[in-house]
Amino acid sequence: MFHKILLAADGSDHSVRAAKKAAELAKLSGDSEITVVYVIDGQTSKEDILHNPDRSVVEEKRRLRLQPVTSLFNSEDLNFKLEKLLGEPGPAIVEYANKSDFDVVVVGSRGLNGLQEMVLGSVSHKVAKRVKAPVMIVK
């Protein structure tokens, strides 16, 4: 079924709901691995460093942002790994997904950046259009 699952997560409520669906898919197969990708765009990276010169503080904030997802997977005893990517979220997720052989990509319908979604088009829409694997968009 779905042995290699890619989950795009940013800490938003939609990405947590997407994580719950990814967990359900993983449990169906029993031996699935979930790869959680968290994309850090250039502007966010600059702001993080300007506001927190201590890199460990920046990393801790990012870890806390994804904690609801990692806690869910740990509590369900699921096999997962985290990947941090740099770049614009939509293209970075598409490139990562298409380089690997994922059975499904799971993404929330909306993320943390409402302005980007209105102006540039949603990340989930870009992923659905350009990723070669099946895409599940979770509301």
C-alpha cells in the first residue's frame, strides 16, 4: 500500500491534521516510513537569525513548531524521519518528492503563511500539480 510517505509540515493546524492522515496511512501498511519535510524559506531564515543570533535557540523554535507532529508519530510508534529544506516551500517540496520514490505525498490545504497563499498560490496546489506521486490534500 503506502510504504514511503512524504508529509509536508510547517506546524500549522492544517499540517497537524495532515500528519494524522499520514499516520492512518502508515498504520494501514504496518511497515511504512514517513518522511516529514519542513521547508525554511529565505525570509524566515533571515528573520530567525536576526531575532535570535544563537543558532540553538532558532533550532529549538523550529523543533517546537514541529513537536505536535513528532509527538503524534512517537505516540503511535511510527517510523519517521525529519528533513529540513531551504527554499520556497512549493518548489522545494516538489523537487524533494520527485527525487525520491514516494508512494504518496500528504500536505495540509493551508499553512502558516496566509499572504503567500493569497498572492502566489497555495503550496498544496503547487504540490498537487507538479509532484509525480499521488497527493493527498487534507483540510
